[in-house]
Amino acid sequence: MTVEEGRVDCCIVGCGPAGAMLGLILARAGIDVVVLEKHQDFFRDFRGDVIHPPTLHVLDELGLIDRYFELPVERELAIKIVTNEGLLPLTDYANPKAKYPYVTYVPQWDFLSMLTEEAKRYPTFRLLMQAEGVDLLTRGDSVRGVRYRTPDGVHELAARLTVAADGRRSRMRDSAGLVPRDFGAPMDLLWFRVSREPTDPKDTFVRLAPGYVFAMVQRGSYWQAGYVVPKGTYGKLRVHEVDALRTIVRHALPFLGSRVDEIGSWEQVGFLEVQVNRLKRWHRDGFLCIGDSAHASSPVAGFGINMAVHDAVAAANAVAGPLRRGRLTGRDLARVRRRRQLPTVLTQAVQRLVQRDIVEVPDLLDPQRLAALPTTLNLDEEVDLPLPVVTRVFRRLTGHVITFGLRSEHVRV
């Protein structure tokens, strides 16, 4: 039996950074909004957690910046690369013109909890957990709401606007018949955690060696490790016992020592299939895609949360007024893509360029390759490596883009 749940101004499917931020801003603007989240909580290790300065500006505009810094936030003034030779600061964010001259790392579940707790202060906001969008309600070519499933059964919710914020495998996008163009990605990502000791590096860093790339995110008592593997090699690793992965980690990150044995089974390792794609058209009548539903990006440089947040701000700016007046049109929805297309294209272009250079396709378990890795790492002393002019320019440009953003959005509703 299907239960009809009435009608709202806006139904957002997916409560990641894009969905949570859009729901909050629309609720502040007096829009009746329901957000559906298929999980029972936000607690998942394998989510991005990099917040760039332009997103901090958005939190500032919403009056949330002080609350944000009460979360377990780590500030970083530069991307630190640990090479075989030593520590190399790759990108510096310490621009004297910036209000927030640093990137921050925060567990995404804390970030989402903060946004939704703030949104619940407004009577026009509702968040339904364990509510999975399964199909769109349509009338002719128009979308008129969403069908969703909860532990209680199937429900239908009519909405003047339905927003797909349900990620790179968006069911709502598929239901709308919107197909992204795939640009391919040469890599995937394995996530796992290892405990952290006081003698470990104090900051987040990237371990870079020929054929091996690890992003080591410092989360207080443990490291959240992201291991970049060439596309298609995860299955080959899984053929072996998890000790194959431990062998690689032990050689690439020797300071971990016996803690590598904390990776007890493949069930403790998360797998992220990296995709780079985007839609040519982000909307239908009564329907809009934002965030990864509209454009999946690589994890390179941690743009994911920030792109999603700024999509949400642009969407709120475009639709809040028309929804309030009861006159939302396709032209209003098309404004979102027009506004966000340039930063999306440029960000994906940079990511595709970088990942092409850093990802090789070796035999990951080649004994000679593993033996060539140093048995100790210089984790504290910076090294002065001769860098090509192009690399030096790229470092400066990347720092500027991350600090100031590409067409950053501001809350205007």
C-alpha cells in the first residue's frame, strides 16, 4: 500500500552536503522543504571531509562559523607531500588577503549534523531518515514529486520542486532520464583507518612515491587513510588475503609499524569507484540535479564538498523567490547550471590533468618496487627540490583557486 503524504514546496532526495545545505537555506527563506536520507544516520568513514575557504565564507554568511569551529576541525596552511626525499609543501593557502587562509578537515558526519540541527530550528524544515527515494512522480513531461520507501512502507510526496542530491549513482537522475557524460578516471580509492600515536606527524599529508599515493587524514586518535589504486586493480588485490594490502601500506608508510595489522580484513576497507562525469542538462520541469548527481568529481584536491555546497547556494538563490511566489519555471532551474557550469568544467579539467600524472599502473605487489621504498621517512624536515616552472606556477594557481574559489557563491536569500 502506498501512502500519500501531501504536498510541499521542495523535496530534496539525499542529505549529503548539497542536500543539507540547500534544505537549510530554503528553510531560512520560509520555503516548506522535506529532505529524504536513506540511511539511519550520517556516520560513514568513507566520505570526503575537506572544507575550502569559500565554504567557510558561506558558513560565515549563515552565522554558523563559530559553531563550525567548535567541531573537531583541523586547519592546514598547505598541502604537505611526503616524498621519498622528504617533506614538500605543495600548495600554500596563507594568502594575506584571505579571511580564512587555510583549508579545514572535519568529519563529514559532524558537518552534516551541524547543518541539519540548524535547519530544524525552522518550522518549514523536515528531515526524514531511512527514507530512500525510489522513483519520481510525473505528469506528462513534468516532475510532480517523489515516491520513497521507509521501514513502514512506500510513500508518495508531491512537490513543486524535486531536487536530486543523491550522489554519483543518483536514482532520481536516472528516473528523470538524464544521462551524464563520462570522462573516465584512471584510479579508484581504498579507505581504511589506523590508530595514531603522539609521535606521528601532527598534520594531514599526502604520501607520494612512484606508483603509490596515500592521503593520510589526521582525525585525532586515528588516521583515515585513502589509498589511490589504478582503475581495475582493486579486484586483483581482493584475490589475495588482506595481508597483501598490509604489505603495501607497511612499505609505503613505515612509521605505522605494527599498527598496519589493525587492518584485519577486507571488510574494514571501503572502496570508492572514482568517476568524473557531468550532465549537459541539469533539470526538467519541476526537477533539478545538484552536487554529484549533476557532476561527479575525482577526490583530487578535495573539491567535492565545496562544489556541492556552492551548487546548493546557487540553487537556493535561483529558486527560493520563485517558489515563494508560486511561479517556478524551467528558466529559473536553468540558471543553476549556467551559474555553476564554468567552475565545474574548470575543476574537473584540473583534476583530470593531475590524476593523469600521479597515477601509474604498476604491479602493486612487485617486490622490487616495494623494496625500493625507503625504510624510514623524513616527516618533519622540508626539502628543497628543483621544480619545473610549470609546477611552481601550478602550485601558486592551485592555492589561489582553493583559497578564493572559482565563481564562489554567496547566500542572497
